[in-house]
Amino acid sequence: MSELTPNPAFMHRCLELAALGRGRVGNGALVGAVLVRHGKIIGEGFHAAYGEAHAERALLDAFNGQVLPEDVLYVNLEPCCHQGKTPPCTNILIERGVKTIVYGMVDPDPRVTGKGIAHLIQSGVKVVGPFDRELCENLNKGFIQVRKNQRPYITVKKAVSSDGKIANHDGSPMKITSKEQDTWSHRFLRARHDAILVGVGTVITDNPQLNIRFDQTNDISLMEGLNRNIFRSKNSIQPYRVILDPAMKISLDAKVVSDAQASRTILCVTPEAADREQGKVAVLQKRGVRIVRIPLQGDHFDWEALWRALITPVEDYHGLTSILVEGGEKTWEVFKKAGFMNEEVILTGKLFKDLP
Ligand SMILES: NC(=O)c1ccc[n+]([C@@H]2O[C@H](COP(=O)([O-])OP(=O)(O)OC[C@H]3O[C@@H](n4cnc5c(N)ncnc54)[C@H](OP(=O)(O)O)[C@@H]3O)[C@@H](O)[C@H]2O)c1
């Protein structure tokens, strides 16, 4: 068989397709696949929702034609070889006669790493990869973090004036960032995380919406090459909003628990507060707010219990893999002290004294 030189354009298309599953695949992986014949894509598929067909299966289920020996299937994650919520992908690939596969990264779950590849090779499939691994791992950094460390990928974001302030002296909110910075952070931070997290202090002082809002008028110029589609469209699902509120101080009028997206809010409270505030719990649950009971360890939630509650699927909740921590100060401090920070993004505004 002649040597195959993988084409990055096909792996990039896999990543574009994979990103369409953001917010829908729960704690699962973002995966896209394309079938290539003589340099052209003839079939596409992606992991569209938690518990539904994986990308390779979705592609082959939708592809009515015959797979030919010269066809090459690209997929950004090693095909699975175990029975999970869906049957193993390696089986359908072998059954349908796929002879060459280019994959982007190995499955990070230590229990399955390399097994899918081994199964394919044993069955006579030519397997090439990992190819464009860094890009593939970047898209699935949340999935990798959860599978390896049982906690979400955490990005901490701060808006700081040029002279280092984050709010007015009396704690009242201060608009620090420009419209352009806000658009950037909605598009490239909020839209690329499964959840936005704040402490209850920020909800009380700022009453934020914590959702994705940006003007897409100029999207075409910003959607060059790989960036196209790698964020959510306006109609796609909003990230979860996670509020750390041990004493359940939140007002029933706060936007995050009273707007049309209330069912995307997860309110973390202590078991004692939930028992004490049963009336409030009932009202919030009726609105679809997810109330999670987490015990305290010292002055903060028990981390292991918090991560378990956020990453574990329960009934219609399918878990999450990445969190954008937006504040405020006390919350940043607790995360920093505990070492739960994979990335930190600081948006610098004007000098505090010049801000309106
Ligand atoms: N410039 C920016 O980027 C930015 C962003 C957001 C907010 N802000 C500003 O920050 C200020 C609010 O900050 P803040 O420090 O007062 O409040 P905060 O960090 O929003 O909320 C702090 C409270 O959240 C709870 N909490 C946070 N982490 C917790 C954990 N790990 N476990 C349990 N509970 C936890 C605690 O509630 P309890 O007190 O009930 O224990 C804590 O006192 C506002 O002025 C806001 O405008 C600025």
C-alpha cells in the first residue's frame, strides 16, 4: 500500500464538525469525522448529543454508498472499542470496510487509551496518527481534564483597569472592558466553555446574565480558516451558569434564576441552607434551576464533591467539562489558592480614574 500523507484540511474539517457538539455532548468528547475519496470529502458526521451516535457511526449511518478500499476516514479522536452508551465504533468501521484511518489524538481515558487503535490494526486497518494532535487536544481540553483528573478544565477571567482595580471602592460594578473586548470574550471565552461560574457576591452586586451575546455582523471576517464554526452560533445552546452560593443568599429576582434560561443555571448551596430555605428551593426548582447540595470544607465547598456534582451525568443533566470562572475577587482567590486554574485571562481596560 502506498504511503499516505495526511491532509490537515480534512482534520480541520473534523474539528469544525466536532465543535458543533459544544454544550450538547455533556461530559463526552467533541468529535467529528470525514470520509475522503480521491481528495474530496464524500461523507461527514459528528457527535451531536450526549448518548447519541459517535462521529464515525453518525457518518457511516448517513453514508449510503459503498466504502471503497482507497477511501480514508479522518476523525479527531481515537475510535472507541468498548460498549458504552453506544456500540463500539471500531466494529462499524471494520464492518463497513474502512481500510485507512487518520486519527487526531488518543483517547485520554487511561482505561481505553490505545485499545481502539490496536483493535483496528489487528483487523487489518491502516491507522495513521496522532495527526494534528495539538489542535485536537486543544478542542477537547475539557474532556481530557475530566477523564484524567475528574475535574473540569478551568479558565479564570478577570477585567482589570490599567491601575489594577476590578470594581468601585464600595464594591458596586464598574464597566472596565470595551465593547470589542466584551465581544471577544463572549465569542472566544464564554462560547468555548461549558459553563460560566461566579460567586454569589457578583450576582448580588452586578446581577449579570452570564450568557453569550455578541453581534455577528462581522463574523465572516473573523471566521477565517479554522475559526469558522468553532464557536457557537446565536441559536445554539447557552453555557451553564454555575453560582457558588453556600448560604443561598441569591434573590429570586436575580436574572440568572428568573430569565428564560433559568434551566441552564446550577445553584450550589450547602445541604443546611437547602433544608432551611425549602420555599426558595421549591420556587427555583419549578423554574428549572438545578440546585446542587455541596458540603463545606472550611470556608469553601468541598472540591471533590463540587467537581463530582458538576461532571457527573444525572437524569437529564449530562455533565460538563470546562468552566470559565468570571469572579469576583473572593472566588478568584479560592480557586487560585486551591490551584484550580488551567488558564488565566486578564483583560486590561483604561485607567480606573478615567473610567466613566
Ligand atoms: N472586574 C471583573 O472582572 C469582575 C468580575 C466579576 C465580579 N467583579 C466584581 O467583584 C465584586 C464581587 O466580588 P466578591 O469577592 O465580593 O464576591 P464573589 O467572589 O462574586 O462571591 C463571593 C462569595 O461567593 C461564595 N463563594 C465563592 N467561592 C466559593 C467557594 N469555593 N465555596 C463556597 N462559596 C464560595 C461565598 O459566598 P458566602 O459569602 O455566602 O460564603 C463568597 O463570599 C463585585 O464588585 C463585582 O462587580 C469584577
